[in-house]
Amino acid sequence: MLASFLHEGLVEAGCDEAGRGCLAGPVFAAAVILPADFRNELLNDSKQLTEKNRYLLREVIQKEAISWAVGSYDNTEIDEVNILNASIFSMHRALAQLKVKPDHILVDGNRFKPYQDIPHTCVVKGDGKYLSIAAASILAKTYRDDFMLALHQEYPFYAWKQNKGYPTKAHREAIKQYGITPYHRKSFRLTDDQLSLKF
């Protein structure tokens, strides 16, 4: 069972992002404040869950959370500030939308920039340790998936319906064949050509 909080008695917001390693689309982040007595046997790191359970849990989280919000940084912003900063700033955008100001922020991973004057703690693999981070991971993942599924209608050649913008072989082959879209991250290595030496 995941832990309910790091600091008992404080209002804690869990933060996580989705889409850092993608070649296309925004990076999404979520911030979630859960009630201290929140329990759900199914809730875990979004990567450990089936798609069906992620969407089931999204409904539960949105209904039962004290406050929740989702933020994003699009591909052009990612190219401007780099993916690490974009991931952090998208968490800031999510935190800015919370209806309740947290006393403490729990962040998945090992890097963060302070948000306002609120203390934070980085937790490596935090989405498998704390309920609020796991909840944030589910919201970030499902909202990003929804965004990429909508883009797939516009650009079906890249198989975003399946790969959600991640660097699969099919995605890289489509880039070689059709070029890039306005949603591709130009600062990323988009094809494997750089790996083959040309004589």
C-alpha cells in the first residue's frame, strides 16, 4: 500500500509528469491534493496499470481529491527551455491552478525548481511510494494520452494512437517518410540517422 503523506498534518500536493521522452506533443503534469484518509487498493504508479484502470482511477481522483489540476508545456516551449525545465514548469502550471494552496509539495523524480515559497521534497520513483504522486501520474498520463489521440486524427501516419508520440520504430520510420509535423520537438533526435556513419 502506498503512503498517504510524507508529513502528517500538512496539506501535501503530489506532482508528476508524462511525456518527457516523447518525440512529439506536449509534456503534461498534474498536481493532486488527496484527503488524509483517502484509500484505494488499485491506485499505483500509472505505468503499472492497464489503460482501463487508469481511466477508472481518473474519475475517482477527480471526484475525491481536495483539489487537482493539469498543466502542460507544448513542443515549441520544450524546444525553447529544454525538456527538464519544461517538465518542472508544467508542474508549476498545474500547482498554480490548485484551488487549495498546499503546505508542501511531493515531486516525483530528483529535480525540481522551487514553486513560490512552498517547501518541496523530490522522491525518486515517488509514483510507486505516495498516493498523491501516483494520482498525479494517472492524471498527467491520461490527459496527455487524450491529447495525442486527438492529434492522431489529424496526423494518422505517425501511429500516435498506439505510441502516443514515444520513439517507436514505426514513429521514426514515419518521420523519415513524411517529415515532421508542427507538433514534433525539433530539439530531440527524431530519427536514428545520426547513429549510422555515412562514408
